[in-house]
Amino acid sequence: MFDKEHAQKAVTNFNEEDENLPTIEGRSIFMIDASKGFIKDGNKNRLRSQDIHKVVDVFNKGLQLERFSRLVPIDEIAKNDFNLNIPRYIDSSEPEDLHDLSAHLQGGIPNRDIDTLEHYRQVFPSIRATLSKPAPDPKRSGYSLCMLEASQVKAAFLRIKNLRTLLAAADCHLKIGYQKLN
């Protein structure tokens, strides 16, 4: 890991004309961008323990996570004149938050926004039907209507059977872990 000020000192210079260098064709460099996980400590940024844990886990397991880590082929690095500036290879910027003006002006929730929550629906299949229904107007077929007031959402989640089961299992595991620590 490099901080921005010392990266130049930490990287060995590549000499393309040195014939004694080992061949690097077909190899890759595993890069991690941990620039988002830190706390301000005076004039310095410090990685938190959970951020260090994530970096170590990702590195040890070789996980390629979007906006965080990537195995970069040496050929790609060579095309960038062996520049090891991490943002050239890992785009850690947050995706733009797109607003649907039609939804703002005419009401409703764009179905494409609801579809981004698919991973929740895999665990809680009834969640979409509990929270929303298709817009009745055929001209607004890409939109759904929220079936609950904001104040009712938490209670609706707590009534979902799978959630209660998962919470009970998590509570049990936490109690067992706590007992082992004591």
C-alpha cells in the first residue's frame, strides 16, 4: 500500500532495456484501492481496523471486488507506460445517483430502482409485494407505487417470517460467541 506522497519512493523503476530482467509476459499485479476506508486523525488519514481486515482478507483470498480490488495484467500496465497509479486501474468513484424526474413530478418508484434490490428479494421473496404494487395507469408501466407510509415500513419488515428467523439465528450465534469469550 502506498500513500500518495511516498509512492514514487516505494516503486522500483522498470528499465525496459535491461536484458537481465525476468520475463513478465502473462503475469498480473493485484491492486487494492483502500482510499475510501479511513478516518481523519489530525492532518493524517488512518485506516480503521475493519478496513485493514478487509484489505488483508481481499488480498489473501485474491478477491476482485468492484471499486476496490482488481488483478491487472502487466500488458495493461505496459500500455500505461508502467504507471502504477491505482485510479488508472480501479475506478473507486461512486456511481452517479440518477433521479427520475417523472417519478418526482408524477409520483411512483421507478421499477429499475426496485430491481437493484434483487439480492434482498432472494432472501425475502415477499418483500416486493409487501412494499409496492404496479402503478395502475398503463402510461406509467415502468413505475410502482409504495403501499406503506414511511412510518409503517419497519413494522412490515419485522412481520416477514424469514427476517424473524434470521434475526433469531443471528441472536443465537452472538450469544454463543459471547459465552465463549467469557
